[in-house]
Amino acid sequence: DRTDDGSVIAAINEIIDKKKDGSLKVDVICIPLGFTHFNAQLRKCIYRASLKNITVVCAACNDGRRRTLGVQYPARFGDVICVGSHDLRGRPSKFTPAGREIDVLGPGKVRSATLGKDGEKNAIATVKGTSFAAPFVAGIVAMVLANAQRIGGEALRTAVSNNVVMRQLLREMASEPSDHGDDHGHGILDPLQLFPDEHFRQTVEEVTAEYELGNKASDSEEQPDNEGRLDISEPTAKAGDAEDTSAKLQVAMQKIGESTLKPDAKVTVALIGGKLANPEQLDIVARQKSPSP
């Protein structure tokens, strides 16, 4: 139910409580849905999650510019990663909204395992929406965390677990790091821009230092909606249209994952409000995407 924000609030609070007592360590929360109305309790639990070093990634919504609201909640909050959608050529999708809250774009049109007509199993369909773009970005966030632990141990991983720092690292991967547009944020992502080890470490140190200078720690559970966004100028590096930016991003993520996602660098992503395919369906997708021998 798209109007039932109570279940989302309960899920986030449960994740926070379990992380606090040590029974479940969640590093990233991905929320691929949105609500048109503001809810103070949703605002509070999102901020609680940020205090526990949980990065929250949210889908902007799929209404394009038809609604005056634009980006929906909780993607409108200032301490989340707000994800819009791009098409296969890297341009903003027609259904992605415009708003200053947009941070980056993710692939919003993908082939996915899904339920077919009349409950048909193992169906493959082309699906679209910022709900599919957000999990891509959540996956990149997980790679950043794993890479930080591999390079600098728990200390570096903790440093990048802050929502503000993570947003800036994503910005460093984006096609327009020093520019922002309401329809595309800082643009599409290319993780290979950030992941060479020394460049990664240097960038993390610079971003963290800037965050510590510009933001003082607070014990309050309340925070204004749009505080905590950094403004670090970097050379503009606009990317040209690619033939299939979604496929390019998947290849980059696979390449990074092979060297980054080690058993000792476990990252847990919680998806709230989405549906996951079963392993059999995912295997069929993988086989369909594999090149013929």
C-alpha cells in the first residue's frame, strides 16, 4: 500500500534497534517507494538511521513533472541519497521527477525476473521506475563500504558510513560532480572514477575532513530537512551519451565487486518496500544475459 508509511517506519526502527543490540548489522537501507505526505515519525527514524551510520538510499518517485510535489518522501529529506532514473543513453527518464533533492541517477529501465501473467513463474520482463534505479545505487554504496574496509580497515569504513560523506563520494563518481540540475542531480554514475585504491583513500580523506570542518556532531534526534549537504567544487567532467549506460554500470560494478567484495568485508543491504526475485528466477536472468558460446 503506497499510503502505508507506518510499516516502513516500523521496519526502519526495527533495523535500528537490532543494530543497537547487535542482533542484526544493517549498513544500507534502500527504500524504492515514496509517499506524497510528510510524516514526522518517518523523518525522525530516517535521522535515527543516519546517527547509527546506516546509509539510506531512496527512490525519487515516478510521476515525472505531472505532480507539483516532484520528489516524494522520504527521498525529499536532506540526509538520504535521493535517486532519479536515466534511460539507456544516460538521459533523465521521462518518468523521473525534477527537484533540487535529486543527487544522482541510476538505471531505471532494466530486464528483471518477475511474475508473469496468471502467476507464471520464471518470467522475464522489461521494467522501469526509480524503484529499480535506487537498488543499483544502494549496490554501489555497498561496494564503497567494502572497498573502504579492504583498504583502510574498520576505521576507513566507519568514516564513509556517514550519509553526507557517502553522498559526496557518489558525487565524485558522477558525470557532473561540480554541477547540479534539478532533472538529473549530478548525473550518471561511473564507479571506476573513484575505485583505484590510492585515489579512493585520498578522496575519502578529503571529503571526511571537509565534513568534519563544516558539520558539528549533534546528539539531537531532530534535524532540518535539507541540512548536511556538502559543496566541494571539483573539475567538471561531463560524460557523453553511451549506447547503453545501464549495461556499462553493471560491467563496472561486476569488475569492482570481483576485487572488493571479500568474505571479511561483509555489507548488509535492507530493502524496504520492494520485491525480490527468487534464486531460480535470477539464475534465468543471468543465463539470458550471458553471451552465447
